[in-house]
Amino acid sequence: MIPPDTYLARRYRVEDLLKSGAYGSVMSAMDIKTGEMVAVKLVPIVDRDGTFDESGITEICALKALEGCDVVPKLLCSGRFHTTQFLVLDLFDDDLDDLRTRNILHDFQISTVTQIFWHTIKIVEAIHTRGILHRDIKSNNLMIKMSNGIARLVLVDFGIATRFKDPKTGVRVPTTGSRLNFIGCEYSPPRAAMGIGYWEAEDLILVGYMACYLRHYRPWYSPYEDDMVRNKIDFGRHPENYLFEEDRILAPIIKEINYQEPGNDPNYTAILELIEYALNEFNVSKQLNVKSINGWLRLD
């Protein structure tokens, strides 16, 4: 953590700690030139085991490749402070997990999850078009940004992202490794868990897993890694056998995602059309109905 009142790049005055996690922490800061609040992400340059932590550099490279893309944070500045890599970014409101846990049952309505599904697929399509795989799509990496009463979703935390193709030529390039133990991760796609590879289809599978998580269950989970991989494969083929009855409207979407061929361009249009069909069945629009109640953002 950087001491409060520290100035970064002679422009950003560090203020309060906002969040802290396994890969670093986030603090608020004041842009003294504009008077606006920003976020400062802090990542140790060296891990606890003494090895170089490449996640800060990885995120900087990914955000530079995604510059001008409004579904990810804008990288305002980056640098080093002693043994810490810092990134100055747009400041957002809450993440989806914050909003989920404010609800009594710690979940969202199925119609809300379907809206989130649509927005997240659009975000994933946008970053894939720029040749970037995220590889860690989950509810606390999707932030809400309120503007004039309208909520939009933004994907954050590109610390284990990788470039997979040249966006100008479309030529695919070898992807970089990751520190994640994919087989031991309950939200890792099956091919990644088996060490086969990670492509666009895997990012899409993560969106389907997140939809279940936002309904507060993990139907593929097993304490035994090999069993969990088998469950994930079967869940992708037969989601209707795993989903709660009221959630089975998501089954065709999850199937379509799992039909996508690894290493090929996904059919985003087909996936989005299925989500739009579900939204029409619920008679809801794509717009998330985020409300502010007693100073807290709420989403049912």
C-alpha cells in the first residue's frame, strides 16, 4: 500500500484504500489537475516467493492494446513506487459481487442475470476483436459505472490476459502462460483445466459459469478435480440437467457457447440472439435497472 497523500506522477494524490486481494490492492486518488477521483491499482513487483510478478506489466500491455475501447478502464498513467507497480485508472462504482451480496438471497433475478449475460458477451466480443483474451471473467471483475442515471458494465483486471491474434491481420499468435492452476480452479473452462489450451471460446464459457454464480450456485462443482472437469464438460453439453428449473431458459445459450470451436472466431451473433430471445420472454430490455438506495447501489 502507498501512504495517503503520496503524489504519483506529480499529479495524482493518493487517498484511501478501496479494496485488497490476492493480486494487489486498489486505492482512490485525486487528480489535482482536474479535481476528479481516480483509482490506483497497486501490484507488487516481486511475489512473496521472490519471483517477478508479471501481472502489472501484463495489464498495462493489455489496456494499451484496448485503448479507446469503452468497455474497459482507461489507463491514465503507470509507473513504479519503490517495490510496487502502479496503474492509474478510471474509478468505477461497485462490482457485480458487491451488488449481489446486498440482496437478501445473495443472488440476482434470472431476468437480471440474462441482461448481465448480454452485456458481458458484448464486452468479450469487443476485447476479442482487439486480439485480447481476458482469462479471468467473473463477477468481481465486472464493474458498474453510473452516468446520468444509466448503468454500464466495464471489465477490469487484465493481470492474466494475453494477446492471441494481431487485430490488423487476424493472424493468431502463441498465447502466454499463466500463474493460475487451471485444473484446481472451479471456474476454469474444461480445456484450460486439462491443459489443452485457452482461446476465445474459453472466455465465453466463463461468462456462462458467472451466470450460474450470480444465481448463487455452481452445478458442476466437485471437490475432486478430475470429476469437476467431467462435470464441466457434461454441463456444457447438457446444461438443462444441471440448471434450476427457472434458469433453464439459459440452457440454449450455454449450449451454443460450448459449441464454439476453440481457435476459431466465435459466432457472437448466434449467442446474442439466444440471449435476446430470453430477454423477450422476460419482457425486459437490455438496460440494467441499477438503483441508488440510501447511498448504496442496488440491483435485483
